[in-house]
Amino acid sequence: MKLLLAADLHITSKTPLSRVDDYPSTQMGKVRWIAGLAKEAACDAVLVAGDFFDSPVQPYPLLAEYIYLLTEQFPPVYCVFGQHDTAFRRRQNTALAFLEELGLVTVAGRKPISLGEGLYLYGASYDEEIPVPRKRNWGANILLAHLLVTDGKLWPGCEELFPLRKVSSWAPGYSLVVCGDNHETLVHEGRSCTVFNPGSLMRSRVDQREHVPVVGIWQSSSCTLEMVEVPVLPAQEVLDFESKEESQEFLSLMESFVAAVKDYDVGVDFLRNLSLAVKATKGLPPLVKRVVYEAVERCGYGKL
Ligand SMILES: [Mn+2]
């Protein structure tokens, strides 16, 4: 059996400030390319390790296009929820839950899903516990999880909860662990388990200029992973290196707004405080406003 492995698609209808192209259509092109690869490589299923969508609410036309794509072009798709797929950490009434309702994706969890050929798939969505597999036969168990796997500390003093090389301590009994959340590509092929963190499909910020998006193809009979690069345009053609969002001027404007919000003490409702602070701050640059509003929406809190 062959499985195509991906993560952090972050499907959206919005173009990030740092991109100069039509981001949603570039993104759809990549998802189409993944479907084509799955077909060409004769993959039996596609696994997506969370952050399928960039935010829990998506416009109908975008959903319609992806529904068509999943129905017509994809083999069965298994996934877990990333934090970006949830609203207030809840799954109800989200775009990914909608795809699940339609039967276009299957969400993996504690109960093993038989993929055939003696293979079992378990899942851990964001913030969920990692299931302990029932049987520990070699080559039998796959974990799909949205958790921050790390290869070295992200910052000094950072506690590494899921170190890449110590997978047998946090996910024992699996021969393949596919992770999402960390947008960098990480892979570790240990003696009994391969950990693969595909990384993000898109380069949404200038600091991702070196990132080369990849997907994996897992051959279960030999327990081998092949990484395939997703075709992309050169960073200079799609990323705006002069982007205002990246400029020192913008960062200092943002910092002074954040400092002002800290002094803005009106009640316990954070969103209300934030909204009042935005309105009360005289001369707040429109770009700062836009970034604040988008961040709130992206976190699943709706419109501020
Ligand atoms: Mn993500």
C-alpha cells in the first residue's frame, strides 16, 4: 500500500500581505498537483496532518471548488484537526467538519481505522492525547498527529515536548508518525519508526523564502519514505521582500499598539478590550488595524 503524506495546507481565500501573486489560485494549483501525484504514483490514500484550512470559516465558492476537487480527483483522504481548523478550539461548525459530514475526509482518532493490508491508522488532533496502539506489530501502526515536533530547541530554554529523535518515548508502537504544526520540513528515520513532518505547503511569509514544500510517499511493504518536492516559483516572483508587514517601520508601529493595549484595562473580555483599543487609538495605521482584524478572524473568533 502507498500513502501520500502532507500537512499544513492552510487553505484560504485570502492573499497574505507578503505575497504578490493570486495566492488562493496558486494554492489550489498545488492541491491539484498533489491529486495528480497521488494518481500517478498509484497512492491508495492521502493523509493530511492538520491545518487543512487556514481558518475555520471559509467562503462557499472556495469550499465548492475543494469539494469538487476532493470528489473527483482524490483517493480517500484522512486527516486530523489542527488549531487553525477549529473555532474556539471546537470542531463544530467548521469548514473541515463540513467536509467530514460530506464524507470527503475521514478524521482519524483514538479508534484505529483499518486501511487494509494489516495497516491501522490512529490520529491525534491538536491538543488531543496520543493514542496507544492496540497491537504493536512491526509495520502495522501509523499515527497522524497535529503536534509541534522539534529538532533542537526553537528558542533558548524552550521545552521540547516532541523531539524528533525521541519518538519512541512519546509515540511508542508506531512505525510511521506523520506530524503537522511545525512549518519546517523535518524527517527522522529511526530503527523502528519514521517520523515525517512535511511542513507547510505554501510560503506565506518572507522568512520562508528558503522553504521548499514537499510531500511524502510511504510504501508500507518496505516501510520506506520518499520525499517529493512540490513545484514552486522562485521566491522573488511570489514574495514581496519590500512588504510593509516585514518593514521595521511596521514592526515598531505594531509594537507600540501592543504596548498601548496592555495599558488598556476595561474588563475581562479580551476581544472587547481589543476592539475598544483599536477604536480608541487615534491615528492607528490601517495596516495595523488590518493585521489585528485578520489575526482575530484567523484564530476563529469571527469579525471583531
Ligand atoms: Mn500550521
